[in-house]
Amino acid sequence: MSSQVDVDAEGVTVGPSLTPFNGFESTVGSTMIVTIGATVPTGFEHTAAEEVKEKIGAEVRIGKDRGRIYFEVSTERLSQVHLLRSVDNLFVIVEEYKHYQFKESKEETLAELMQLASNLPWANGLEVWRLNNSLKKRRGRRRGPHVAKGKAKAAAPDAEDAGEKEPQPAEMQPSIEDRPLDGAGADSESSSLGPEEAASEPKVLKFRVTCNRAGDKHSFSSNEAARDFGGAIQDFFQWKADMTRFDIEVLLNISSEEVVIGIALTEESLHRRNITHFGPTTLRSTLCYGMLRLCNPQPSDVIFDPMCGTGALPLEGAIEFNSAFYVGGDNNDMAINRTVNNITHVQKRKEEGDGAPGLPMDAVQWDVCRLPVRSSSVDIILSDMPFGKRMGSRKKNWDLYPACLREMARVVRPGCGTAVLLTQDKKCFTKAVSRMGGLWKKSHTVWVNVGGLHAGVFLLKRTEGTFGETPEDVYEAPGNRSVESTAKEDKELS
């Protein structure tokens, strides 16, 4: 559509002549107020809003589609936004339409999206993207296709709870003429030039479009929207499409009648910040942060994760709420080894950063039903309990959950102790808690999405009941369960 392009101070072709976008120098001496969008763990939107309010001082708007928040911030504070613990991915809003009227036919809708690409106010969004690139540290080469796909899924909010279809991320596929032949691309083309010619030749940006769509009343698919919208962007900016080693990622988020166009500010989800040694059920650090805020750790609190896996929960606590002391335990020696390796990695990174040695955390191998801990000595229990899918089984949970809750009640301080437990096996957990009426009381539940599974984070309060004296406690003691009760539970499970 437009053959006129700007070349910035670094010799990068950035797009058609956009007056406010005059190169990096223009962003150094001036600031802008921009709207930042963030994807967060589904169910913890209000937790993320509280963190943004505390640390950034910005008012937060929670998106209509679950798992997204929006807030305005000055570009001077952009680096602080990346330090938020509750957000997965960040993007700057180019334009937002709260009540977009889609055409009835697919052809008309896609044609309108193509026209929209050339009429959007790209200038400020591109300046924020440039400033963001100058702030973040490069982490090696761009992600491969499998990671890129994972990011698109992580950026999409959960629509399961809203009764809608799961958001469908799609990437703009380059046309045949854009695909390099015999491995030749923009880099190999410039390598055939002489030194002087190569130095003067501007580098063309590589980009991709990712479409995240929620809702079942659209006449088009995510792939079609990403393809046509991306094609229009390519014509407008004269950028080159590249699905894996892209410089810039344009986001097209569609939820029912809401359309948000943005530019990604994170190359990979921020939830990967702590863990280097992953297990089969490693919990995202952003979800761990939400669970920690739910129990509100206080200075000198003793906090246990009796089924810690790779240690994601206590690690997040030891970093962010470091006035408490954390112990992570598991009965699997491989899990403990991963936890120790993750602790070592975080400690090394911490020492290199602020020079402060050590973390208030330890790892122990134990049996969750027989903890080697004195009674009434723990303030908070945090745990991601077995769902009965990748780890354990639903049938085993009917024995495991009551035994776990009983042992947790023994070690937690009566009257003031707290447990924050995550599980997808809601029926079994609810039944186990109901049997513990004299030891635990359910206070609050947050429904979350964990790997596509609808799970619950349950906040339990320890009662004043003395361990070993309540009827529920005596009933659940090992060896006191009758044959009839076991048969009844097997029947309920079936």
C-alpha cells in the first residue's frame, strides 16, 4: 500500500512514514502513557490487579475474557512491569474495540480486518516495542516453533469457565513467495553483498501474527484471521513474515465482540523464571505466586509444601516473601534432586544479581502421611496435590487425601494455621474435607485453569480442635476405617 519507509538509527526498516516514530533517540528524552495488557493465570485476575496497584500504582481493568488485565503506565516504568510476579505475558495495546461489529459473511469480515491493519495507530506501540527491546536482556536465539506454539497457548485465556470454546491461537503463515528457497532468507541475501553494501543495506524486520480467538459465533477461523490480517500488515510495512525467528509479534485477540490488537513485549512467558529442572507436573511460577498471596505469609512463618515436586511453590515464596522460612518435601528422590538443583540455580542467580547469599528454604525427602515434624509447629501448608492423572490415580486419592489432611492438621498450629491446596480431583477433596469438620474449615475457593484442566485452589483454616480428640480425627486414624466404609468409597468412585 505504501512504498515509503523509515530507517531508524540502527539501520532497521521499521515501516511506512509514521511521524511520531523517528528512531530510538525520540524515546529516550520523552515519555508516553500507554496501555499494557497482561495475561495472568485464570482465576487470579484480582490478585494480579492487586499486585499492579501495589507495585506500579496503576488502576487495573480486568478483561471480559478471563485471564487478561489492562492498565496504563508511563514508559519510564516499563522495566518495573517486567518484574511483576503474577503475569505470564505482556503486550502493548495498539488499538482496542470493545464492541466490534463483525460482518455476517466470512469474506466481508476478513476484508474488513485487512483494511483495519493499515488504519491502526501503530506509532506509539512500535516505539514502546523499541524501548522494551533496549531494556530486556537478549536470551540467545529466538525460540523454535514448539516454544512459539506454547507461548501462543499461554497467552490465550481460559474460556472453559465462561461456557465458550477454548481460545484458538493461530499464526500467520507466509505466502509461497515469502518462504525462502533452499534455506535462503533475508540473512543469506545480505551476505552476498560486499562489506560496504551490506552495511548500508537496511535490515528488514521479521514478524508474525498470532490470533487468539474465544467464542463460537464467528464466521472465520483463527488461522484465517491471522493469515489475512498478517498479509495486510506485510503489505503496509513491507516486513518479512517469519514464524520462528521473528523480531516482532503482532497479537490479534478476539473474544466474542471484543477485538484487541497489540504488540508482544515478552519473548517467552514470565512464569519460567525460577525452574530449570522440570518434572511431569511442574506448577507455573505465576500460579504459585497467586497461591502464596492467598495465604498471606508473615515474617517468621514456617511454611511447608509436603508434596513439592520440583519445588516451584516454596521457591516462589522464598524469593518473593523471603521473611518466612520454607521447607519442600517429597517421597520421590528424583523430585527432591530436581528441587535441590532448582534451589542451586536460583541461589546462584541471586548471588550474581544482588550479592545476597542463600534462600530461606530447604528440601527434605519424606512420607506426606508421616511427616518428621513436631505437632503444631507449622504456620502454613501449601501444596499442589496429585490430580490422579499424570501422578497417582483417582482411586488412590480416596485414601491419600484424608490421610494427608489428617497429617497436615497435626503439624499445623490450631486456631491460626492455614492450608492452600490445589487439586483437580474436586469430588474426592470435598469429601475428604467434609470428614475433617473438626480439624479443617473451608474458607475460600479460587477456580483456575491448569494445563486445560478445571481445578480449584482451596483455602482451609485450622480449627481450634485438638488433634487426636475430634470424632473425625479418630475415624480417619490408620486402622480405624471399617470394611463397610471402604466398600462405600469404592462404590462412589465407580
